[in-house]
Amino acid sequence: MADRVPDWQDLIILTEQLTGRAPALAGAVSEDHITLCAEETDLPESQVRERLARYAALFSLELPTEAPHLEGTAE
């Protein structure tokens, strides 16, 4: 993480209300939060998960296991 500068998408992903403003996200992260982050940032859910994982130790985040994809759906 030291070689990466946070961008606007990181700020959205790391806040509870997806505003980039306090309160910061902490604790358990829901699948809904990941889905909403993907919609707000135009990133695939896999990239949202990667970004959250990057900051997990710093923010004490507990990430859900990767959700199974249903047949006929795409991320």
C-alpha cells in the first residue's frame, strides 16, 4: 500500500455512506457494501474487493468470502 496513492474511488469505498467523508468503514464489510461500491465507482466487484483488502489491516476490516456467482450473471 505504501507505493499507492489513494484515489477518489478508494475514498468512496472506505466510507460507510459512500461519500468519501466520515465515518470511515470499519469492522465487517457486507456484500451489499461491496455491490454498492461497485455501482458508485464503476469498478467490478472484484476490484472493490482488492481495494478493500489493501486497506483491511489499516481499517480493521473483515471482508466476506468471495460470493459465488450465479449461472447466467456477470459481475
